Amino acid sequence: KLRVEETMRRRLHNTIQELKGNIRVFCRVRPLLDSEKSDNAGLPIRLPECEDKNEIELTQSSENALGKVTSKTSPFKFDRVYAPESSQDTVFEDVSQLIQSALDGYPVCIFAYGQTGSGKTHTMQGPDTIGDVSDDALGIIPRAVQQIYANTSKLAERGWEYVLEGQFVEIYNETLQDLLAPSGRGGSSSQQSTGDKQTKLEIYQDSDGHTRVKNVTTVRVDSAERVHWLLARAAENRTVAATNCNERSSRSHSVFTLHLRGTNVLTGESSSGVLNLIDLAGSERLSNSGSSGERLKETQAINKSLSSLGDVIAALAKGSRHIPYRNSKLTHLLQESLGAGNSKTLMFVCVNPSPASAQESLCSLQFATKVNSCQIGTARRQAGS
Ligand code: ADP
Ligand code: MG
């Protein structure tokens, strides 16, 4: 009897080990910009000499009423910590396994979290100017599509045929906008409060229980080049929407979704994966007190959706019966990918190294630490689902 128990225990342990690590957190510190180099105060961020340690230390100094300066250092540890000089190439090397998982039929989410200006868009997409950027500068979205292309051609030799379909939406003030709508339709019409019924996007569950977006433009990503076209159109739609509010892109989440459906014409096997690449709204604490009108609404929407994201991850990790997906459009949209027992989630916490950002960096690192302590698959298994 003991031996049976021991075998069972070991088997359970192995299962848990297997499921562990389906949420990972990578921390990326961006370089100081030229405009920040004049700030001569000591840098608050310190990384160990040895990169493999994956640690980061943040020191905060504060001056009390008597002029006495005290400082407090907090250490953090993540699955990976990238120093400012780390290239897009280096970062993508650690992500490519996850991209392969989406091709193998897993639901995958990669988030970029951090205050405005911390490097989220640089990480997910690349430099702002799409078009004539050098390949070295490309971020995760174009590299992911390139890799998927290279791999589908290899898999084709073994009978696999893939259909790739992309959509790109922005969530602003708890409203979805279509970034791939024919130029001027997605962004501009929704900017006017009259609202064009035809372009109103809604999240719904289809008859198979899949989360879908009604009226969204889906694009067959039939070549690696197609993604550049797609990013350019998204950038254009964003600009149209931004005329009234320049900082809008930092106040909205953008979610690029690629559905990857494969069938093997030789064996009859099939696979269905989904890759979500999410550039989150700036996480900076915006005080509710000082803002009013549109600003207040934006602030509340961002606070709500970022905290909902944390709540959903925590609820999944605890194996809670009720997962509060419906508390924000972001979590509702990602419900299927985040909740699936086999889903894989990676969060980049992006950090601005300048002294002026120390407080925000601390908040980001604390949020990321909370996410890092969650393991969704393990808890779901324990909860028996
Ligand atoms: P966010 O999207 O978080 O607001 P950005 O990605 O726009 O931030 O980055 C802010 C600025 O810092 C941009 O000018 C960007 O080019 C630069 N930047 C960000 N990360 C890096 C990096 N790893 N290397 C070089 N420049 C970077
Ligand atoms: Mg950005």
C-alpha cells in the first residue's frame, strides 16, 4: 500500500513539476536615453556582474524634513533579467520557445508591463517608425511571425498545413477599437462619440465556446512580409485616433492576436494554437484626485484593467471557482488563453533606469513579483479542472 502511495505521490509531483513555469516573468531594463544622461544622481538600478543571476536591485533615496537622506534597497529575482545593453536578438532567443508552443497548439500570452517610456513598445514591436528600421531593431511581433513562417515551411515537409489569421485591437477606456480596419475606419469613427454601429466591436463566445470579437478585421497572414503591412496599418489607425489626445497610445492596451490552425494532410492530426502579444497601457500611478473628465475616466479604466489582470492571474493560481474575467475588457478578451490549463504566459516588466522613475520602477517590480509567484496550471490541476 505504501509503495502505491509513494508512486502516486511521485507521479503527482512530476505532474506538478511539468505544469510549473507556465507563468514566467522577464525583467528588461532599458538604456538611459541621451536626454536622461544629464541627470547625475546615482542610478537606482543595479544588476549583478554576472548576468545569469537574474537579479535586480532597486535603491530608493528619500530626504526627511531635517534634510537627512536615507536609502532603502530592495532586491528582486525573476526568471530572466536583461541589462540595458541586451539586444532585441538576445531577448527573442528566450521567447522563441514560446512562439513554437503556439505553433504546437498551445494558447500563449506575452505581456509588456511598465510605466510609459519604459520600453514596452520597443520590446513588443520595435522602434516607433515602422518601415525603414533595421532588422536588428525589430521587436517580438515581427520576429515571431518570421519564426512562425520559417517553421511552417519546415513542417510542411511533414504534411502540416497552417492557416494563420491575425487581428489587432486596442482597448481604450474599456472600448475595443479595430487597429486593422481599412484606414480611417477603426480609429477615427470610434473617436467620434456618435459611434458607427458597423464598427462597434464586441466580445462574444461562439457556439464552440471560443472567445471572439464581433466585427473585427481578421487578416490572413500569408507571408512574413504581411506583418509589416499589418503593423503599418495599425500605426496609421492609431495616429488617426490620436489627434485629440497625443498620449493616447500610452493610455490604451494593444493586443495582437494570431490564430494558428494546423492540419496534417498525411496523418489527419490537427492543432489549434493562439499567440497573444500585448502592449499594456502605462502602469504609472495616475492620481484620481487631480484629474477630471476624460483624464479621470482614462485613469480609472487603466487602473481597473491592470488590477483585473493581476486579480485574474491570482485567482487562476489559487484555483478559485470564480475567475473575474468580466471585470475588464482586457481579461475578457484573453479569457480563453489565460484560463486554459495548458496556457503559457510570459510577462515582461519593463524598467526605466533613471532616478526620476525609481518610485514607478519599484511599483512595477512589485507587481511583477506578485505575478511571478503565481502558477496557473498547478492550481488548476489541484482544483481538479
Ligand atoms: P513605452 O512603450 O513603454 O512607452 P517605448 O518602447 O516607446 O516605451 O520606449 C521609450 C523610448 O526608449 C523610445 O524612444 C525607445 O526607442 C527607447 N527604448 C526603449 N527600450 C530600448 C532599448 N532596449 N534600447 C534602446 N532604446 C530603447
Ligand atoms: Mg508604448
